[in-house]
Amino acid sequence: MAVEDKQISYRIYLVAFAIFLIAIAIAVKLTNIQWVEGDYYRKLAKERTVKNFVIPSNKGNIYSADGSLLATSIPNYEIRFDALAPKKENFDKNVESLSDSLASILGKSSGFYLNELRKARANKNRYYLIARNLSYTEYVKIKSFPLFNLGANKGGIIIEQKTIREHPIGKIAERTIGYERKRPDGTFDGKGIEWAYRDYLNGKDGKVLKQKIAKGQWKPIRDVNEIDPRDGYDVISTIDVYIQDIAHHALLKQLEDFEADHGCVVVMETNTGHVKAISNLGRDKNGGYYETTNYAVAESHEPGSTFKLVDLMAILEDKVADTSTVYDTNGGEVRYSGKVVRDSKKGGYGKVSLARGFELSSNTVVAQAVYDNYKNNPSRFIKHVNSYGFNKKLNMDFKGEGRPYIPQPSDKNWSNISLPWMAFGYGVSVTPMQTLTFYNAVANNGEMVKPQFVSEIKEWNRTIVKKEKEVINPKVCSPETLSKVKAVLANVVKKGTGSKLYSKDFSMAGKTGTVKVNYGKNDGTSFYYASSFVGYFPSDKPKYSCIVVVHKPSTARNNYYGADVAGPVFKRIAQKIFTDAPSTNEIKKLNRKIPKQEESYNTYFAKVQKQQQSIPNVKGMPAMDAIALLENLGLKVRAVGIGKVKNQSLQAGQDIMKNATITLELL
């Protein structure tokens, strides 16, 4: 009996010891969780129930040079309801009024919303959808409705915001305006101004603290953000919507008429290098034309006869020949190392001067002029070509700029035909933008300027960055050479290959170009033509330069030449700018001319400044004018939408409160 008692005692001690060990282990674990791993578990619990969400900042706007919106971020709102957040007395007191208010703007009956809201509360729905795709004005109204005006915690309103990037002028210049997008792997890429200036446009994101209320459902903890987002800066482009519209539709019409594969047009302001219009249109499988590739910047190809201006300028600079030097076209054919250079006119042009050969775009004349004078020292000629910038990129702001190619005498593939073929634009490769930049230098009295697509970066009416004119080459040639090449370019239109474009009403100067692309293919069917025209207008005092390139026009009518395909686009643009450009009204008794709209605004602004004690009426005014006006009165301005002012949150006549915020609804 004693033995059994002793065994029982041992068992009791053993169990007690085991319990003691378990108690110690639990105590150690609790201590470890509380003091050693406590921060980790508290953080984990918080992350699973409370989390910071990013509030994307509004991207800055992209404006045209004339103040029109090219790209803007439109806020878009979704409103949901946490039916368990309001207290019973608040819910019962306000639910009918809320239903009436929702019915007034959302289109369904008051009874519908009353039933749905009560059902949501009965079902303990913490994420009931009220409405989505709301404008800022609609969002502000709904936020002020009964119950919802108590905020997220007391009223149960859940607000989710996103922004949509829109192009108010549609597809015009879409490729140059560009985009920024997020790839599936989380990285970003883009094109055009949107991508090149993303550091200015994107601003800085904010943060809002949200609490988990159900699986995949979160709502803000407070009515205020942890960090408010900072909107991006605005980018002022050089594009002129009026000229852009002309250029786009002139190119589109010609592409459709000639069933061409693709084409581009660029209009540049001569003195500044500001690109006033750029259109790049490619044909899809259904025959429509869209902006998919920036051909003007990205497509490097053989330029054809537009390159002949390089020959003429180099020859005149070196004084190895003059415009009056006569060359024999030899029946329209000359040979170099067994290869034939032909003129487009069968039989050639007989004996003509260098200037006349240029005007008629004679391949045999320019080939002889270049080869005869530089065959013993080709580096002398190539040095001129390189000095005109054709051997390197322009280093545009946009990525994807085409790589030029100019053969050098030191290259392994340099041969006896390199010089004569280069003379009429074969064996070299340049982008349309490079060719335009060169011709623009002639129009700009010898000063070569870099093409620019953006003039400044702004924060409302405060300039952040001002883009100054960038000079590539202050003097591409002597004044004597410049005078001669200008005269010859004017004669191309008056009595040369561009004579079909001549108009007694306005003057133009330039050069036609037609080139075979893929002409080296063995099958004989892969080649096609690229037609071009590049020049400037007016020819005596150039204001704009322009290039037009059309690839693969239909040859059915046998008029695929530059003067027939690209030339009419150039003429249409020049004609419209000359005849349809808005005039300015001269205000009497003033020493300068002021556009009518500017005079109206200045008068109005002066009047308002005398009445600085009250809010002015800015309805109907352009957004930029209204913003400048109100900010000069000490108000903070928030603009929503695009266009002119439709409504203002602070009404005209109210007293001005310093640092007060006024919201402008634009339409």
C-alpha cells in the first residue's frame, strides 16, 4: 500500500513538474511576445487592419502656345457608404433627407435610395456603392448632403478618387503630347512631352490612412489626409492649335488621296526654333490614319533631292564653282565606276548653270559639281556636311530619335561612288527634323537653332523654368553664300520643280525631293517612293519653315514626285496661315498694337484692381486669365475641368478674405 502511495506521489510530482515547465514556457513565450517580438506583432496587426494608401497627385496640364489645353487630368470620384458607421439616431434622422438629395442628382427615385440604404444597414454592408464616375461638382454636392456632411466616421461616407488623363483637342498631335504608362512588371515608360517632362508634370503623391472594414474593403480613418498630394507643374508647349489643325488636316487629306503608307509634317518658327505644329500619321490595316510613331523625329532615311542644298552651300562656300558655272547633263546620264546617275527627265536638260540645275533638281549636275571638285579631297566636302549637324543627333527631349548616317572617307565601305551618290541624297540617312533644322538656318540668316517643343514650365502664373533659344551653329555659311542659296530656293518655286506651287499672293521658297526607298533589294518589287518638300515662307522675310514627307504614295497616277505629293501640303499650310490668320486690332491713341482680347482683359483687370474689396465675376473668361486675375487679388484658385469658367464657388460681390480658396468649374 505504501508502495502504491509512493508511486502515486511520484506521478503527482511528475505531472506537477510538467505543468510547472509548461507554465514557465508560457511565461517565457508571453514575455518574448510582449517585450522581444512585441513591436513586430503590433506592427503586423496594424498593417493588417490599418494601412497608408497612396493618393495620386494630379498631373500638371500641358498647354499650347495660345493657352489651349492639350492634356489635362480630370478628377473622377466614387462614393460608397459604410452603413454601420452612423449612430442609429443619426441614421434614422437623416436617411430620408439623404435619399431625397441623392435622387435629385443621380436619376433614381427617392424611394429606391431609401430602401437601398436601409437594406445596407440591415445587412451590415460597410461598402455600399452610391455612385461612380462623378465629376468634382457632383462629388462636392453629394458630400454636403444630410448624414454625409457628418464625415467618414459619423456619416459613413467613403470617397475614392482617381484621375483620368484626357486630350481636349482629340487625336491631333497625340504622338507629340505622348503618354506615361505603367508596365505589367511595375516599371514605367512613355513617349512625347508627357514622358520627357514627367518629373515636372507628375508632382508628388499624398497619403491617406485607412482601416480595413471587410475583406478587400478599406475606409479612411480621418477626414484629413496624412500627407496632401502636391499637383504637378504645367508645361507650356510651343504648339499652336490653329497651325496644328491646318497641318494635320492638310497632311491627312494628301495621305488619303494618294493612299500613302505614312507621312509627317512639321512647322517651325524660324527665329526661335519653336515647333508650332507636328503631325505624324500612319495607315492601319483598315485604311485609317493615326498617330502611332513620331516619324519626324524617329525615322532616319535617305532624303533624296532635298539634300542638294548641302552640295550648293558647300560649293559656294569653298568657291570651287558658282551658281553661273555651266554643266552638261550629257543626255540625262553620267557614269561613275560603272554606275549610272540619271535625271528624272529623259534626255536631260542640255547645258545648264549650277543654279538652274538645282532649280530643276538635276541629279547629273549636282553629282558632277560635287565629284569634280571634291574627288581628290572628299574630306573637305564631308567637313561641311558634318558642320551642318547631319552626322549627329539633334539630342531632342524625346527618346527614340533616329540615328543619322553620313559616310566618312575613313570608312571601310567608302568608294568612288560615295560622293556622287551623296550629292543627290542617296547613301546618307537623316531625319526629317534634321533636314528642316538645316533649311530653317537658311531662313534664319544663317543661325541654326535647335527645334523646341516646350517653352516654359509653370505653377499657375509663376514660371518655374524658362526654355531659352538654343543655338546649334551661329553661322552655317557666309552672307554671300546665304544670299545666293536663298535666291535659288525662291526660284525653285517660281520656275523650277516647285512651280506648280507658285502663287502671286504669297511667296515661298524651298526644295522638292523624291527618293526610292529599298531600291537595293534584289527582287525589284520592294522599293517604294518617298516624296518631300522642305522650305520656308514668306521667302523675303521668313517667319515659318516647314517640311512634309510622304512615304509610299500610290504610283497609279504616275505623280509620286515631291512637287505633286508633298508640295501641296506645304502650300496649303502657307496659304491658310497667310490668308486666315487672326488679325489684331490697333487701339487708337496707343503706341503699340494690342490684340482685342488682351485689351479687353487689361481693361477689366484694371477695373477690378480698383475694387479689390470684392470677388470679381470671372464667368466666361478663359481659365488662365481668370486664375491670374484672382491670384493677383490674393485668392487661392482651384480649377476643375477644361476651357472657360462656367461657375465660381465664391460669388461676385462677396468680400475678399485673404488666402481664401475659390473653385472654378471650367467647361
